[in-house]
Amino acid sequence: MLRLQYCRNLLAFSCVSDAEFCPYAIHVHLFLNAVGSVLQTLPEAEPVWGVTSLDNLLYVLRGSKSSEHIEVYDTDSHQLQRRITVPELGGKNDIVACAHNRCAYISDNSNNCIHRVGLPNGAHVTKWPVNDKPWFLSLTDIHSVLVTCAVVRKIKEFSTDGKLKREIQLAQDVVSPIHAIQLSNGQFVVCHGERDDPVHRVCLMSSDGQVVKSFGGVKGSGSQQMNMPAHIAVDRNGFVFVVDFINHRVLLLSPSLSFVREVVSHEQLKWSPLRLWLDEDRRRLYVADNQWEKDKHTSGRVFVIGV
């Protein structure tokens, strides 16, 4: 009974509904007291288009649209170790590392393709066509690559060697889907809404692309609103981290997509958050923060946030 009451108190404190009961309440309590501290900042330089990690290395996709390299940092010292060249890399959009296949995938929206780069040293670089403009990437539990294609409102699933396994057509009201992550139950968490779209949401979607529930709506800056949700990460308990690009912040949502708190505020960021990567084993959230001037990214850096 005491444990039950303690969990209810935590739920009330964190604004998480009763439906998300004791294990989630304790998890939220830890987040409320632990997240948001900046532990380190990578050097300010060219814009950052993505960040991911594998083992003890952090991989940062940085540079102008014509540059062809990945910066590799040590996750403990945060010192630059080397650069990996990726031939024919065009419009960089996102990067994700796969521990199972020992590689990184990069979306290239200039050449409408995915680059596969062997890790840790960049060996065996290959690419395959998406046949649509690729946006952001994630991995499934069976190590497939999910590519969000905003224009056609689809999620495409590829094998590690580029074979198209399936396409999920998203619901009509999911306009400009930007990033999708598949949950262990087969459902998807999808963020959508470009700068000129009226509706900006994070949606829980069924395996066939229909909206189950959502957070957000008409774009804005309130606690229940977003303005261009640009990237997401989902932890093992189903909590969702959201880059709220125009509002210069990172939000934390509960597994039922209710607002928990700001993980990173606009006061902590110098510019605008664009990408993020969650390393749960090290309890680190990496946030790419870019300067935005005259409709283009001019410089960037990566915040290392303790969670």
C-alpha cells in the first residue's frame, strides 16, 4: 500500500497519467531529478547533421553539404580521434550506428540513397537507392533500417545490404513525416510537421500506419505544443525525447505521449537543436545544436547531456 501511494505521488508530481503506473512513475522521477545537465560540449565548427555512438566512440556527421567525412570522438575524453571519408556523400541528413552489423547508415537526400559505412574505421563503404527522398533513420529490433520519406508519407524498411523489405503508407493526416522509430510491439512513434504545416505532432501509429494517439496539434510554444518536431529518440521504457526545433528545446514525453518536462531548455542551447542520440548504457543524450541564418545552417556543435 505504501509503494502504491508513493507511485501515485510521483505520478501527480510528474503529470503522468494513472495509466502509466509504478515502473514508469519511478523512471520519470529519476528523469525529473537527473536530466538536463550539460556535461560536455564538442567544439563549435561546421553544422552537425547527425550524431550516433557505438562502443566507446561517438560518430558526428558534420560539415558543408559537399563534405564527405564523419568525425570520430572518444566518448570518455570527447577528443577527436580521426575522420572517416565517405565517397560521393551528398546532402547529409542523418546517421545511425548498428552494433549488430558493425556499420553506420547515412541518409543522402541529394542522391536519394543510403550509404553503409563499416565501423570503426570506415571500411567497405557501399550505398543503395531509396527511390524517394530519404529523411531520418532508425533501426528495428531485427537490425533493419527504417527510412522516413516525407514527400510520399512512407516508412521504408531495408535490410543491411539494401533490399527493400516493406513500405508502410502513413495516414493522410500525418503530413511531412520526419522521423520514425519502431517499438518492440510493432507500433511506430513518428514526428511530423514542417515549418509551413499547420499541425505539428508526435504520433503513436499502428503497424499499418494509422494514428493511435498523438501529442501536439496546432504549432505553438506551449507545453502541449511544438513547432517543427525534427527528431526523436525512445528509451527502453517507452519515454520519448523530441527535438522541438523552432522552440529551441528538447521535450520528454511519457509512453502515452503526455508532456513530462523540458529536458533541454532554450536557455541552455546557443542555437537550434536539430538531431539527438540517446546512449542509455552511458546515460548520455547527445544533442546537435546548429546556428540557423538566412534559411541555412552555418555552424554547429554537440551538447552532451547527462540523463
